[in-house]
Amino acid sequence: MSTDRTGTASDRTETASDRTEPPIDPDRLRRRLRRRSAEIRGRELEEAVTRLEARGDLTEEQRETVRELGSALVGELIGAPERALERAAQTEGTGARARARAIRRLYDLDET
């Protein structure tokens, strides 16, 4: 298995299932990834703040710290997939498409 990310021959191997899947639009996947992560962040932050407020006094500073933590975590978690999708949008080849498909599957970004 090669760790080279420059598009080696092994990176260009395409399977039959890859050819039958719908075309990949990396920019569209990036938008879906951002939207999905924003939805999750908002939902989880709301739940966390609600639970903390139920325990007693939650200052605005603490509330803001929780929000910043949520944003930082999401940014770190989706940073690498976003960069991979940016590269896929700029690169032709089955390696880029394979990475975009993997991200689509891992983050459940199919349109349904």
C-alpha cells in the first residue's frame, strides 16, 4: 500500500462498483459536509447548554466557551475531509474520486 498521494498507478484503480455510482461533485459534497456538521454542532451545543443551565448558573462567558469548543471540534474533525474534497475538485483521476466517494460514505452525505 502506497502512502504517496500524488496519483500512483495503484491510486488509479477503479472498481466496477465505482463506475456504477452516480458522478461525484466534490464541491457539492463539501457543502453537504459543512451543512451536516453545522446541524450536528447546533443540536449538540443546544443540548449541552440546556443540561449545564439545568445544573445551575451558567454565565454568558461559559456559554460562549462551550460554543467555541463545539466550533473548534467540528473544524478539526472535518478539516481533513474538506481539504481532500478541495483537492478532488481540482484534480482529475480515479484516486480523487475514490477519496470523495469514501468521504461521502463515511459522513453519510448521500442525497436521500
